[in-house]
Amino acid sequence: MVVEMATTMRVMSSHVALQRRFSLLISSRNFLSRNIDTLPIQGRNLRFVISYGVTKHHLMYTKSEHVMRSSSRRTVARAMATPVVVDSEPASTVNKEAEVSTSDTELLCCPICFEPLIRKGPAGLNQAAVARSAFFCARCRKGYSTRDVYLDLTLLATAKEYQEIQKPRTELFRSPLVSFVYERGWRQNFSIYGFPGPDEEVKMAQDFLKPTVGGVLLDVSCGSGLFTRRFAQSGDFKAVIALDFSENMLRQTYEFIKQDRSLTAVDIALVRADVGRLPFATGSIDAVHAGAALHCWTSPAAGVSEISRILKPGGVFVATTYVLGPLLDFGNKELHKILKQAALISRLGPGYWDDAELEELFQICGLVDIKSIRHRNFIMLSACKPEQA
Ligand SMILES: C[S@@+](CC[C@H](N)C(=O)[O-])C[C@H]1O[C@@H](n2cnc3c(N)ncnc32)[C@H](O)[C@@H]1O
């Protein structure tokens, strides 16, 4: 069975607008540019044969940048996409090309519908392989690809005009300056509150993460990647995913990884996402680490719930944050409560929780076996996803 279709592209200077004649996946620019040519649609595998025809003037098609340049301001190009059924068995069992995805890569999901993303490109959870791959959600008909150095899987990854502003602490870390100085002095200041420092903190976390050795670790809110690199160097995990909402933190993470020769052989993938909407399959991740981050999230409850959702049964979550300590605790319960409310409302101060509240948060989100280590205002908590009944 051969179905023919055509999409018309209007090229105005470097702006390309794809007009769909058919409500098919072919309209995605990422999809076109990455040459995904086999996809399951309505239970069948369709192979697309895409060719570009140009009218009027010379036209250049730059695959990686999705840019079309034309010698005239109004050039019309024609893209012919011909879907051909390559077999009639159910798509899930026979789609060999889309099946580049291995069990490791199947964990990546669409941030909108959580459907596993179809991957076209080399397998592997490392920056190079992910950068050379295109990801596609067949249900939402949306494509995702590596921007700059990270795979952008935020809800607004494909937005051109629409914007949202996050909580101040999330926005603060998106700044290039803060991302640059983070590991060059900013993070060192945490010692004031009792943070032992990355080398010691990683050892403490590794102790809790022992049951997950050999699995995939997700470093949520990785910042400049100070823990991502240490976990990768430890050799404890088959892959480490560095995830942050800040584009500049991820760029900084990439720069530090690039400078460290010992990391070239380790699988490290860089993903941009919101902790409140993690683009991973339910029960797919062995270990999650979130250093000094809970207090930065818009909703810590949404973040911890998401982490709980993506953890495998028996998976481990380790987090560090600030708790109320000598700074706000004057030994008077009522005063303590008022100060805590004030800190919560103003969103000022390093943290506004006490140990029991954090344990309750983890419990509410479906985690068990909660342990903690406290040092002044610093707290490290570990919790597990219950084993399946
Ligand atoms: C204080 S830094 C922690 C960096 C590193 N993990 C550490 O231990 O030093 C907090 C990080 O949380 C990130 N962050 C804030 N809001 C986020 C969100 N909604 N989703 C994911 N990351 C977020 C920031 O971009 C920032 O990199």
C-alpha cells in the first residue's frame, strides 16, 4: 500500500513554516531534519521517502540547524513525503529502525504524555549518542532533539513565543553568571550551614546508593555537574544522567565534563527538564540524587512524587537540603512556628523545614525506609521505593 502526500514549505528569509496538508507526523521539523524514515502509525510501519523540490531559486537545506536559506525573500519549496507500509505486523514488534532504542534509552519519555519516545539514532545514554539522535512522541506528534549540548525535554522545549517564569530560585540558577560562579566559590559557601562539601557528600550518598550499583543514576538539579562527575568517576553506575532546568548550568556541566579526560569513556547524558515533570518512564531509574536542590523547586512535593514515580522498585533516592537549625530555633515552639511560616511565605532563608516534615514529605510521596544524617542546617535524606508486593 502506498500513500502519497505532500507538504508545502514556505521559506521567508531564514524562517521556515511548514504547512500540513495531512495531519501526519511528517510536519515535525525535527522529524524531517533528522531523516526519521520509519515510524509506527495506526499499528503499521510506514517508511517515509522524503525528497525536496525547489521552485524559483536556489535553496540550501542545513540539516542540523533546521535552517533554510534562499537567494530570494519569497521562495517556495516543495517537500514530498511518501509513506510506504513496509510490513503489516503490529508496529511494536517489527519496527526495526525505530527499535534502535535499547532498554536504556526507552526510559526517556515525552514530558507531555509520558509515552516512551521513539528514538532514531545511535543507542546509548551518553552526550554524543543522544546529540546524534532524534526523539519523537508518536502520540503527541512532537519531536525533541539536542539543543546546544543537552536534550531539551521541558514542556516548552518546542515553544517559540510562549514563555513562563519560574520561582525566583529556579530563575536565579538559569543566569550565565550564577552558573559560571557556582562551582567557583558559590557552592563553597554552603559550608556555613554545615554542608560537608562535594567530596564528603558524594561518599555519604554512595553509602546509601549501594543497593543500586550497576544501574542508571539520575542527578536531578545537577547544577554545574559537580556530583554528576563524581558519580561517573566512581564507576558505580552504568550511566549517569545530569538533569537540570537551567540551560546555563547544563552548558557548564558539559564544559567541566569535556575538560576531564577521565570521563570520556563514561556514559553521561545531559537532559533539560523540570523536576515536577520528569521525562522518564514510571519505574525506570535505579537511583536518584538531588544535591542542595529541594528548597529551589517550585513544589518539592511535585518533585519528590515524580522521583518516586520514576524509581524502580527497590530504587533509592538521596537528597540534601537545609533544615531549620540554630539560625531559627530559639527553643520556643510557638516562635519557631511563626518564624517557619514567615520563611515559607517570604521564601527567604536557606530552608524552612525540620527533619520530621521532610520525612513526612518523602512518606507522602510513597517512599519508605527513610534515613537521615544531620549536621547543623545540613541534612542528607535517603529513601527507597518499596519492592513490588
Ligand atoms: C543550589 S543548586 C544545586 C546544584 C548541585 N546539585 C549541588 O549539590 O550543588 C540548585 C539547582 O536546582 C536547579 N533547579 C531549580 N529549579 C528546578 C526545577 N524546577 N527542575 C530542575 N532543576 C531545578 C537549579 O537550576 C540549580 O542548578
